[in-house]
Amino acid sequence: MADQFQYVADQVSAPATRAAAVVPHDTNPLPDLPKALWVGTGGNLVARGPAGGADAVFKVASGSVLPFRAQFVRATGTTAADIVALY
């Protein structure tokens, strides 16, 4: 998994310059680590970061930016929709 921000810390907090739709999947990781996730339709979002550990459940409102660098967005348990990865 590519992490284009790993060497320059302030680039993670800079505005996104690229976006891609996220299709939740239980085993496939996102192709790149995003800066954040935008959620168009609120609900639960089940995700795991690149450091491993357990999945986390985020309760996200419609139109929210979730400042979490998700490696996985799981299909099981995710009720939020219209998810966009911000890079």
C-alpha cells in the first residue's frame, strides 16, 4: 500500500488534491492511504488503520469528513454510504 505522505508530515494536513469513491469490502484494502474520508450519507463506518489492531466503528453524520487514515473500510457493519477517500 502506497503512503505518499509518510515522509512529509505537514502534507497530511494540507487540502486534498485527489478523491476516489470507496466501495467497502471486508478483505480488500484501499489502494492508497487517504488523508481522510468524506461520508455523504451518515451511519456507522467500520474501518481499520495501517497500524493494525482491531476495527473501529465510527458513527458519522451525513456530509462529514472523518480525519482517519483508513487502510480498510469494511462492508460488514458499515451503514454509511457515499464514502469518498481524500488524498
